[in-house]
Amino acid sequence: MKVSINNIINNYTDLRPHAKGGSAPLSSSNDGHSFDAVIIKSNPRQIEEHTFAKSISRQLASEVKNTASEEKIKSLQDQVASHTYQIDTYAIASRMLLL
């Protein structure tokens, strides 16, 4: 079978346009040919979740980039060396739960 533009256009225009469910509008050009239309919509919930995830990732990235001061690190080293460092389990849990 020889394929040409005229052959494709003629065969395609012989078909009747059909929209499943009648919800998608069919667009027509001025020359009498009818073509299908594709409509893409986003779910608002997915957009909201994506936006929320992006903001949380930015916040976490900025917190990770912030380093502790030399003074705080030295203080913690001294506390660990002298066995006086107390682990704050509530602070650890709250950081894990992003509170």
C-alpha cells in the first residue's frame, strides 16, 4: 500500500468524529475537516500535594545546609568527653516528626 498525505487525509475525513461520553468537545477547522481534541486537566489535590512536598523539601534542604557554630560543636565535644551530655529524646522525636 502506498502511503501519501492525500491518502491519509482522505481516509481520516471519512471517519465520523466520536467523543466518548460526550464530555470532550470536538474542534473543527474552517476547511470542513473534523479532528479530535485532547484536554488534559490536573487534579487540584495532586497539585496541592506536589506544592506541599516541594515546600517541605526546600525547608529541609535549608536546615541541612545550616551548620552548627564552632562554639556549639566545642561545647558538645566537651560535654561528651566529660560524660555530662544528656540526650534530649523529645527533641530527637520532634525533629523526626518535623514538629
